Amino acid sequence: MTRRTLAALARHAALAALAVVFLAPVLFLIVGGFKPQGRILTEAGSWRAFFPAQVTLQNYREVFARVSFGHFLLNSLLINAVMVACGLIVNSLAAYALARLRWAGRSLAMGLVLAMLVIPFESIAVPLFYGLSALGWRNDYSVQIVPFIANPLSIWLFYVFFLGLPREFEEAARVDGAGVLRTFFGIVVPNARAAFATVAIVTLLFYWGMYLWPLLMTAGPRVRPLPLAIATFYTLPPLRWGDILAFGTMMVAPVLVLFVAFQRWFVRGVAATGIKG
Amino acid sequence: MNAAPGSRHEAAAGWLLSLPALLGLVLFVLAPFVFAVAVSFTGLRLGSPLPVHFVGLRAYERLFSDPVFLRALANNALFALVVVPVQTAAALALALLLERPSRLRALYRALFFLPVVFPLSLVSVVWVLLYAPGPDGMINAALHWLSLGHWRPHDFLHDPRLALAALMLTSIWQGLGFQMVVLLAGLQAVPAERYEAARVDGAGAWRRFLHVTLPGLRNPLLFVVLVTSVLAFRVFDQVRIMTHGGPDYATTTLIYQAVQAAFDRGNVARSAAISVVFFVIVLGVALAQRRLLRERREVA
């Protein structure tokens, strides 16, 4: 064997070993949800953690009996879909104005976006909670959506992408008499699909698991999203790990499906944030 | 809106298009932040009969003489000092392993990225089980097996010496894939000619890594270091679910302290002051990164 094949073999062995380590928690979650309650923890230390001797749907039945999973799922889907859709429109329009139009407040607005980019949500969550509660605005869907539509990171990502688009097509459309909005929706949006996909994915990854804000702003199951439901499983007796694992699997399933379907976009989008950021 | 370039119409269009976003940023980011700064100079407490008035830096003086807050600050700093270098080095190693094209590359890349799509709240619950104290806990069992039977089972999350390290490991597992993808894309953007030139000059693999790969990765590296440092200072979900800040404040963090002050004790001023300290730290990290980037441009 040459040195090169040996190196390749070593590389593949290292990758395979690491992949096993990385996958172990994921498999533990998914497989554990299908195991009888009593075996999840006792078998966690052996290969039986990944290859169950006995498969059951009992945990899933219990989850549906204990909480209205569908209700929480719909809440999460509704909140995230509206937030992502509104965010795409609002932030891309602002980014377009910043990247392409000449107007008096442009540099001021750009400064605001850059400054807001540095303020982390956690440092304003508590004051925002007090401000909105004082207005009596809490415990509904809109309070989980509206504050997050305008997003400095999304604006920044769109802005960088729009700057990189060739100007010629837009100028031709404008010369032909198309207005700003028609140019934007007719010429820019179709050429910026990658940017829209990236922003949608980054936003969704961030907000699907959002925990602190709905914990602060909502009470009771009516408008709460999935991440809070799993916390109730964890704190309210009886403590059944099988139920939690089954619930967790179902909670992450929508994102997993999206991930597998749009893997290329995910990876490209994340990579783009780093190269240009 | 029919606007000729540079016209008054265009100015109006600029304002109109950005108005919704700017309004949102001012109302939901800028205003609460200004509010936090203002409140941190008062003695505001929920349910206190005393009138709210200006007390200057008292909240900050109290914070910095409070051992629990200092412990939180130290925990966050330690978290950043360990997680940032370890995670970045591991992500770089993975990216280098995956750099060479192979049929399995896309599969591996997806596998290592997979934890990133898991919400932290779910990750935390799963890892509580992985850290289960007895010999049947997966991590205890794995260490027992790897140490050929020398490992004695530990109760990671209730051991003051191990709890923070346990949270760190969970965070590294969850965040590594993100860094790896960014760095891998950076590696692929380094021009192949540079490697060729170095090889012609007789540079070995290690010298090529030092003089071609690392300089070529400078921007992606700075980016992932910045993001990971900021995340290290905003650790919250894991603490809330896995350890509640314990044992003996071994895992308490800035944000955990801020949320506790506001909601368990109604001490709004303290919570706001912590938020401001947190902001100053993040701003410092961001400014340091900008400086490093600017130096690069001057050199180039």
C-alpha cells in the first residue's frame, strides 16, 4: 500500500468514527422514542440504545393523549410561517432601498441597521417584555411574530446579495418605464432566489426552537409553540422519558424534512453568511 | 411608484420601502435597549412601594460586588475561553478532512451539520439523558469502555467541577457543524495556484497549512470566532433546562442571572444593568473583530 492510500484510509476512518459520535445523540433520541419506557435508560449504555430489541408506539400514543401535539405544531407552523414570510418582504425591500436607491436618510438608516446587528436579543428581551406587557400586548400570536419581522441580519444578508447583482437589467427595466416596485418584484426577486432561501432558512433555524421569548410572553397552551410544550413534559409529573423523546422527534421532524429536502440551500446559505460577513 | 433614478420620487421610494423595517428596528430593538440603559440607573423593582428615581451607578456597583454575578461573568468567560478555541480547531480539522472531494463528502457534511438544525431546548433534554449518572448513562458507559474499565460513573450535571464542562461539550456538539460548513466553504475559495506555488517552493504539508491555508481562511475564521464568542456569552437555554445554574452557581450565566433577577425577584434595575454589561461585552468582541479585519485590508 502506498502512503497516499494509507492517508486516505486514515482520513475515512477518522471521519467514520466522528460521524458515529455525532450521530449517537440523534439516534438515541429517535430510537429511544420507539422503545418501551423501562428500557430507554437501562439500555442507554449498550448497543441496544441504537438497535432496540422491542419496538413500540406506546410513547407516541401517550404524547397524543397527554398534550394536543397538533395544536402546538400548528402554533409553531403559524408563528414561523408568518414571521418568515413577512420578514422576507419587509427586510428585502429595506435592503433594496439601501443597496440601490439614492435617498436622503440612506446612510442614517444603514447606520441603524449595523448598530442593531450588534444588539443581541437576550439583552433586550427583558425590557421588551416590560414595555409590551405595559401596553397589555401579550399572550397572543402577534406578540410572538411582529417584534421579529424586522431583522438586521436579514437586511444585511439581502443588502450584500443585492450589491453583488449586475445593475444592467434593472436599469433597462427602469428605462422602459417600470417603477421601483415593479423592477424589484419583476427583475430583482427572480434573480435573488438564493438570498431569499438563505434568509428563510437562517430565520427558521433561529426561531423554530425559540424558548425564552414565548416563555416570557405567553401563559397556558393556547398560543404556545412546540419548544415550550416539551418543557412542560419535562417539569410536570409523571416524568416519562419515552414521551419526551417521542415528542422531541416529532418536534424536530418538520425541520429535518426541510433540511433533507433543501440540504444544498442550507449549506450554501450558511457558508455565504461566513464568507461575506 | 414610477421613479426616475436620483429624482424626488426615488427619495420617497427609498423611505417608503425601508419604513416598515426601520420602524420595527426602532420599536423592538432600539427602544427596549434605550429603556434598559435608562432603567439600569434607577432602583426599579416590581411591587416596590418606593418611587422610582435616579440612583446613578448603584445597580452596577452592587453587581460588581455580588459574588454570584461575578461567578456568572467568570463562567461565561471560561465558557468562551474553552468553547471558542476547541470548537474552532475541531471545526477546522473536520473541514480539512472533508476538503478533498469524495463521493461521501456531501453525506458527511450533512451528518456533521445535522445537530445545528436541532433546537437547543430539545438538545438540552436529550443531553440530560446522555449524562445520566449511573453506569448505564451513555456517556458514562462510553468513557468506561474507552478507559478499559477505569472510569467510575459520574453525575456530571450535579458535580460542581464537571457541570460547566458538560454544558460546554453539549454546545460544541451542537455548534461545530455550523463552523465546519463556513470553514469548508472558505477552504474551497482559497485559489489552488497558491498551494501549487508553495509546493514548487518546497513547502511541506505543515508549512502549506501555516502559510497558505490559514491566511486564506482569515475572514471565515474571524467570523466563526466572533459568532461563537457572542453565543458563549448568551448561553441560556442549556442552563435553564439542564442545570438551573447549579450546583452552587457552577453553571449560572449572565442571561440566566438577568432573567432570574427580573422574573424571580422582580429586580428590574439589576436585570437591566446585566443586559447593559452583556451588550458592552458583545460590542467589545465585535469591535475587536472589525479592527482585525481592517488591519487585514491595510496589509493587502
